[in-house]
Amino acid sequence: MNNYGINIWGDDNFIIEDGLVKVNIGSKPSLLSIIREVRESGNKGPLTIRFPHITLKQINKLYNSFNSSIEQYNYNGQFKAVFPLKVNQLPNFLLPMLKNTQDLNYGLEAGSKAELLIAMAYTNKNAPITVNGFKDKEMITLGFIARQQGYDITLTLEGINELETIIEVQKELGLEVPNIGLRVRLHSGGIGTWAKSGGINSKFGLSATEILEAFDLLKANNLLDNFKMIHFHIGSAMNSISPLKKALKESGHIYAQLKNMGAIGLNAINIGGGLAIEYSAFEIEREYNLDEFSSDVVFTLQTIAKNKGVGSPDIFIESGRFIAAPNSVLIAPVLELFSGEYEYSNLRLKKDNPDIVKELYALYNDMTSNTAREFMHDSLEHLESILTLFDLGFVDLNDRSNAEVLTNLIIKKAITLLGINNYTELKKFDDKIQEKYLLNFSIFQSLPDFWGIDQKFPIMPITHLDKKPTRSATLWDITCDSDGEIPFNSKEPLYLHDVDLKNEEYFLGFFLTGAYQDILGMKHNLFASAHEINVNFTKDGYQTSDFLKSQKILDILEDLDFNIQDFKNNLFKDLKDNNLKNILDSYLEDNGYLKTIERVNNAR
Ligand SMILES: Cc1ncc(COP(=O)(O)O)c(C=O)c1O
């Protein structure tokens, strides 16, 4: 049975049981039962389900792995971690995570003023804050205020001008200076899609010359005590560990040299993010595991510190994707199967049909398991021919429709007759016989990284998993944009079930969507983000919380700065019928996802 690679990407968070995807904890509820609960309260459309216990599991794994490497090597420094807010700032993700990690001193990383303000409001007491990105005087002043609030905050400098501003703000305010870090521009580059985050031409960090200049400036202004951290980040989703090893060596030597030059306060190296998770449903693409990662970091930094006769630095990490991605699942209802319209009852055979339609009809009726492949092949060719004949005016719309219906019926029958076990037969036809599944969601809103950078996400149906999927699938979203499609890819094929949506529901789950997607999602065609819900496990079962209804159309328009009163005046101006006015009014209170087809399903 197809398990959609759950053994590769699933990390035991989900299991397949009784044909359903279930959450692998406590009472093991199915994803179907969770989405049904939400839909029964009238909320149709796509749903993002978050599992805070999975986020906590990831955080614990990170701490445990680093702490055991530290123990194994008798390492003298400590392990510290912060969550980079850019990865997911939504309160329904963030606040439960912070609540669950109070004992761990798990902090936050901010890359903008808005993020820093979130960090200043919500970081757990005693937990660190790190601040990256370009900073103006205001942002640096925020850093001073956070220090006054009692936070262990480090401003990581992206340029000498930021240090000059720190000095200026200190003179003006006369307050305690926050910790200072230097983001170093390593010559060892990054890897993958975000490789340009590192390397000598990177947008970020100080060159060797600037590091020396910064050191002189720190010394001249008596700030060496405040200078605590060396920072680098070489890119996200590193599937190989070798770029990290190079970066560790380079930054380790910078650290040791600065210490030996008299940087007395310097006591930490921040290795940024980049720790990958396994997104593939086909083969393991991440070439290392977490224990190898932590062991390499600890061992490399210890070796350099020993060789250079300096103390071992504390190790900071700003891992985001690894922490957040696994916790959330997007569930999208399937609205339609493209071939749904090609039913036998839709045939409009004439008294006298063109030969090619007669031939198709015979292929359909006479097909046996021995001839299925050949007949399917023939039918696809016949369909091509009939489309040409139509263009030339030799057959009419009726004949063309009959040919389309018959070809689709032949494909379905062939797939059933072939009883495909390992898809080898089916694969020969994959590109031609895909089924198109129309889903009630927007790729731009819910999977922006698929659209923008071809990021793959594991996809699987959340029901029917005790039945063999027989259709090679292309997925369509409901935006009016041809990019709103996940096309069938014969190298990494997605096979789905041939379902009759008049009688059964069918939902697809998109997994590992918790990092970056929620905040990068965009309102293309004015589709709002999906409904959101958190699922928390208790001893006796589970409880849902923090339900957030998908934004209503009126609010979306308001976000676009429409004057709502003016908009409504225009909309209702020529409408006299009160009933129609009420209908229109109620539509404005809802999100833009499709209802009608889903309502039909529910009625049965
Ligand atoms: C400075 C910094 N730290 C941490 C991260 C998080 O990286 P990841 O999600 O790969 O862990 C990023 C991401 O771009 C970053 O720029």
C-alpha cells in the first residue's frame, strides 16, 4: 500500500491506521476527525492544524542533542537557543511555544523593529534575545530599552555604522549597553537555495578588515566587555553538513584570534539557522542527522579553542525551520475530479457516429485485461485525431464530447482491469492520463514556497489509505492563475484515489508547512489565509484551541485600504430587493473559498 513516504519525512508524528492518517500520540485521533469537527461548526475551506506538542518535541530534541554532545566532549561552554521570529510570528504558533519552553530559557531572534517589539513583549524571562538585520538608530534604541527591561539581548552588527550608532545612543541615553555581536562575512559560502546568505559577497556581515576596524572602535570606546558574540548564518535548509564545518572553522579562528587580541567579554559563537528537515517523500535528502550536526559543532569549536588556548565559546543556535516546520498540516478539501464530468450517462451517441467514435465505443466495450494497455494507448491517439478533425470542421461538438467521454471511460476501465500493483504499467502513460484534482485552497496563500522556489512538501490523502490509489494526480487550486497548480511529476509521482465526490469526502494533507508559509502567504485573487486551529493533547484525549476563522472578504478589502463605507454604498446603490441585499451582505462576512460544491457533499 502506498504510504506516501511517511516513513521518510514523518518522524513518527503521524501514522496510518484503518486507512486514515492519525496523530501518533495519546488517543491517536485521525486528522479527519479534527477537520470534521471544524467543518461541522460551519467552517468549510482549507484548514491549518497546528500541533504544539510537535514543536516542543523538536525543541527538546535540539537541546538534548547539543547537551549530550557537550557532555560527551566535556565541553566547557553552554548551549543556548533562540527561535527566529521570521519563520513564524503568528501568535497561535508563537505563544503556545513560549509557554511550553519556560524552563528551557528558549529565546527569540528578531530581524526587524516589529519583530524586536514582539520579542520585548513575549520573550520568557532570563531567555536570550538576538537581533540581526540592518539597524537604524531607532532599532538600536529599542535594544537599549530591552536591556533596561532586564533582557539578555545581543545586537548583532551588520556594519561599522551600527557600532557608531550604538556609541552615539549610549552617549545620549547614558544607559547600560546591550551585548554586542559581530556578524562575520565568511569566505566559506552557503549551500542550496539560500547559499547567498553566506560567502564573501553576502549581503550580510563584516569583512575581515571591518572586523579589525570594529575591534579597534570597541576598544577605543571601552566596549570590549560588551562585545560577546560572533555570529554567522550560511543559509537555510542545508542538506549537506560540509559548508557548516567550513564555516565553523573559519568563525572559530576569528573568535580565537579576537580573544587573543584582548576581547575579554567575547564568549559565544552563534551558528545561525540552516538545520534542515526531511521534506522528501521519496528518498532521504538530508545527508546528516541531528546528533552528527551537534557533535560536529561541539567538536570543531572545542578543537579550535584548545589549539588556540582560549576558553570554549557558548554555542547559540537560531534554528527555525527545524523547530517549526513539522508542527503544522494544511488540509485542503478536494472539490472536483476533472474526469467527474465524463460519466457514461453523459454520452450523446447519435444514430450515425463517425468511425472514430464507433471505434472508441468498441474499445471501451471490448477491453479485457490483456488488451487494456493497448486500447488505452489507441484511445489517446483517437482523441488526438478527433480534436484535429474538429478543427478542420469534419466532426461536431457532439462527436468531440463523445470522444472525450469515451477516452476517459477507457482510461478508468484500463486502470481497473490492469490492477496495477507497482505502477510500472501506469507509469508508461503517466503524463497523458493524469487526473486533475481541484482543491479548495490557494497555493499562493498556503504554500507560497512551492510557488516561489519549488519547495516540495509531503502530500497525502488523509483517508482511503487502505485502498490502492490509481490516478496519477495534478493538483489545481482555485485561484485564476495557471501557477496555482502542482503538476504531476513522473520522477516524484503523486498517485491519488479515484473518488466519487457525490458520495464521499476526500481531503489532501500538506505536511511540514509550519515554517515560513504562514507569513509569506499572499492574498492573490484576494483569498484569505486558511482557518487555523491548535490541537493539544491531554491524558484523556485532545482539545482544540485558538480557532481562528479565515479572514472575511470585508476585512481583506479593508486591509487593501478600501473605504468600506464607500465600497458598500457603491455595491448596494442600485439594488432594491432587500432579500438580495441580505444575501450580498452575508457574503461579505465570509471568506472567499468555495462553498457550493462542499455543501452538496455535506448534504449526503
Ligand atoms: C540570521 C538568521 N538566523 C536564523 C535563520 C533561520 O534559518 P532556518 O530556518 O534555516 O533555521 C535565518 C533564516 O533565514 C536567518 O537569516
